[in-house]
Amino acid sequence: MNDDRLPSVAPEVTATLVEDLSPRLRKRLDAAVTKIAARPKRHDGDTVTIEVDDETELRLHAPGGVVATTDAITCGCLLAPACVHRAAAACAAPAADLPPEQPVDLPTAKAPEPDPSPAPGSVTDPPPAPGSSDPAPALDPASPPEVASPAQRAAADALWSAGAAVLEAGVDGAGAVTQSSLLRAAHTARLRHLPRAAAAALSVVTLLRAARAGDPSYRTADLVTALAELLSTAHRVGTASGAELAAVRGRARRPYSPDGSLRLYGLFTEPVITDSGHGGVRTWVAAPDGRLFTVGDVAPGGVGRALGTADRAVRLGESALTHRELGRAGLAVSGATASPDGRLGAGKGVKAVTARGAAWTEPPLAALWETPPSEQAARALRSTARYADPDGGGSDLIFLDVEILGAVAESGGSCLLARCSSGVLVRLTVADDDPALAHRDNVTLLAAAPGTRLRIIGRLVPAPHPRLTLLACSHPSGEGTIDLGFDRLRRADLPDPNAPVHPAPQRPGDFGAHAPLYLLERRVEQTVPAGRAALGLLGDVTTDAGRIRRGGLPTAAGLLTALCASAARRDRDLFGRLLPADTDGFASHWLAAARYTAAVAESLCEAAWEPAPERVA
């Protein structure tokens, strides 16, 4: 069977194959990756065969879809196994998710050493058997909080160095060798119980490969976020302690905790399409106390699988409901388990039967629309913050009653403009542009019906103005609801087919509309594709720093000046020779600028949702 996809390769396999190459072959590796990626491929069970040329075949054995050892990649050329083809195939394939860490000694705070001689008449307990599940004894409350072990700090330092090297080289210079350093550091971090930092490193590698391959879905802002997350997490490992250290470490597996019996009411179902080729659905349900939960089904398959899965039975207890039916019905669940972000588990002890649902205008669902939009936006922003702790929980959904005003013109096209009950103007955008889904057509039709009043559910988009991706809405006729990714509105459902296009609104006195934060954001983003040297060639930034300072952001002005000065600085030795660039210092300045711009942008977003103050006559 012919298929251009390659199986996933474990990060340590890729790193080992690249490290084993000679310096001469490492120089040829990037060209070899491009060649291997373009060659024909055949799939035969768990084996993928790549035709390197007319006489040479390269085989990847991937039981379970993952190449787990270096021996699983074999080549028929004369130089094998020391050839460049094996490493090139590993670099051309997607990086596999890191497996759960092996059982190693967890780092703990050093407690006072006990007296080795037992008290008279006492009995000493034998040491716990290897693998025992008995909890460790509690530390003395007076003992210092837990800190990272030396091994964890060394792993974090390796991640920092690998991330700083990416910033130094930029996308154009971060080839397979630089990526293998990140993969090796990620694997080591995973073994040292640092799954959050390891996952960030894998995200950076995935985005680097997408950028270098010209993937149309790649966005520089995503790589900026991933790099800043990697550097920030690696830095915090050495400084955090106690509960903060636990958050910085992260979790290898999403924890599911018992949640007793739940009475759930369906809200809507949305398609899920990922950049990695996965597809499926996510159905949102609510409990009577307002908590939101999701029931998902996502696996490799893309948009085709998303469309098909919507009409498959939900994997939860004995319920025979499909996902789309659950979005309008209800469930009674016993033995429920849930993760911190609201995902419902489907273990053997979970029992679920179909129950009556509720309309959006009926209790308990109606209460979701009664919270003021500004409070909803603040709650959603905490869960969508670029550098929020992954176990923070919360939902990024917002529930609004709106009046459609029509289309609004923007630099990238147009979107739907609506006024919510608090008077704030909200821009509603398409959740997914894939033509196989109904999002784009539905939003276009709604834009042609000004004056229509709807109850909507959207996902917050952090921006200096109120902005949502539109996921579901009440039917314009008032009968039922519309899952905007699956259900298709008809022109007959709408009152007026002709609507004007409005200019982009701007609230008077809106600081976010004219704050020159973009002058710093632009420099942060320019570093990623071109590297430190390109930023250093930009010259004097005094004018931009002055504009930022006059705009009320003196800290941003100082960060811009320091960032560009660090990029341009190259010291010389006593003989006038250039010394190596201070990559760590530049990475620190870049990270400070990236985190600052994210924090200010989130503050502007939260402020934009506040109702405009009434003007005094």
C-alpha cells in the first residue's frame, strides 16, 4: 500500500542515530532528510519501506505505529549501518510522544538523619520491598520544601541550552542536528520526571520541522509560544520548590480522579482536527452546579474521521447515544472519573445511562448565560493563557446572548460582528476553515442576517478586542440548537439575505487599540525564523523604544532596547578576535520580552470585555 506518511520515531532513537554520524555525514543530513521525505514509501503491516534509489531500500519497523529502537531502522546501502539514510529517515518522521517515565527514585527534600540506634524496647521496621506501593512517610512540617534534584537541574540545563541554540540559529539554521539535541534533552528530561519540559521540547521540534517543510498550517507565533514555554519551564526547575515545583514538573499522564455520581446535560458537539493528522469529536456536557465536562473520541484520521465519529456511540458506560445525540440529551453517570480539565474517563467502573436533556433556556443550563461576559472572559483567559500551568483546569468557553450586526471587515478578511447583552461588541470568527466542515458556510449565512438574536457558545480568542470562535448557537427560528461544525443552516432559516459590511469597531479610549506593543512583539517573532544575528543587524531601535514609552509602556521600551543590544553584542579578546556569542544571555532577554508581551496582551484582552463606561452629559 502506498502512503506518504512515516511512523512515529521515539526521540531517543532519532537522537542516537544523529549522534552516531560522522561530522562529514552530519553536514549532509539536512539534504538527506529532504530527499528521504520525497521518496516513495510502501506500507506492509508494521513495516514501512522507503525506496532510497533503484537499488537501495530503507525499512522502518514500527510495531504499534512507533519505531522504538535504533535496530528497527535498517538500510540496504553499502555504508549501513553507519550511513546517513537511517538518521535521515528518523528525522523525516514525526517524533513520537514520550512514554511514561521509568521507575526511578523521586527527588525529595533532605530530611534530618535519624539516630541509627533504636530506642530501648523499640522495634525497627524493615525497609520497604522494591516496588512497594506504600506511601512515603510524611516529612516534618518544619523541614524545607521539596526542591529539584541535581539530575533534574542538569536535565533542565540541557533543555535550556538546546532551546537557546534554536534561538541563536533560527528556523533556517535549526536543522536535523539541532533538533536531535532537543530530542535527546527531551528524552533525558522525561527520565528525570520532567514531562512538562520534555513535552515543550517535542512541540518545538514538531514546529521547527513544519516551518522548514513549508507546512501551510505553521505559524511563527506558535513556535514563539513553544520556545518560551520550553525556556521558561527549564529555568523554573532550578528555582521552584514545593507546589510550584510540582506544577513545573507536570504530569506524564493526565490524572483522573473519582467524581461520584453525575447528572449531565448535553450542550453541543464540536469537530476536533489537529495538525498531527488526528481527527474526532468532543461533546460538551454540564452538571447542575455549572461544571463543564467533555466526552471525546480523537484518533489518527483527520477531518474524515471527525465527520464519521460524530454519529458513533459515545464510549461511556452503557449509553447508546451518539456524540451528536448526547449534545442535545443527558446522561446519568455513576462511578464517574474526571481529569482536572474536565475530561470524563471511560474506565470499567463507570456506568452511564441515557437521561432527559435540557434546552439552553431551561435550568440548569440557562444559568451558564447569566454570568456577566466580563467575568466569563476573565475565567476563560486563565485557562487559555499561553503559559498557564497545564493542570490549572477551567474552561475557555463563553456563553452569550447576542444580536447579529453583520460582517466586519478586517485585514485578513471578514468576520461576524455581534453585540452582547452587556453592550460590548464581539467579533465571531470561524473555528475551522476546512471546507468539509460547516463552520465557514454557517458564519457567512449568519452575517447576512443583521438583527437576529441568538444564544451562542464560543471559545475565547485572546486579542485586544472581544473575540470568539463560534462553536454553537440557537436556531434562528428559536427551535433547537445548531452545532456549527456539523449542522448546516439554510438561507430559508434566515430573515434577510442582504446585509452591509461594517467597518472594524473601535471603542473610544480603548487603550488596546493603539498601544504600540506590536513593536516589541515584532522583534520577538523576528528572532525565531532568522536567529539572533538577524535581529542584531536591525540597527538603532531608539525611535521604536520612544514610541512604546510614549504609549505608556516603559517596561516594554526597556525590554526592546535590552533585547536588541544583546543580539548585537559581540565581545572580542585581547587580540581582537570575536568571542563566542552569549547565547544564554540573549535567550534570557528574549524570554523576558516574550513573557512580558503575553502578559500585557492578556491584560488588554481582559480589559476589552469590560463594558464601556457611560458618558456623563
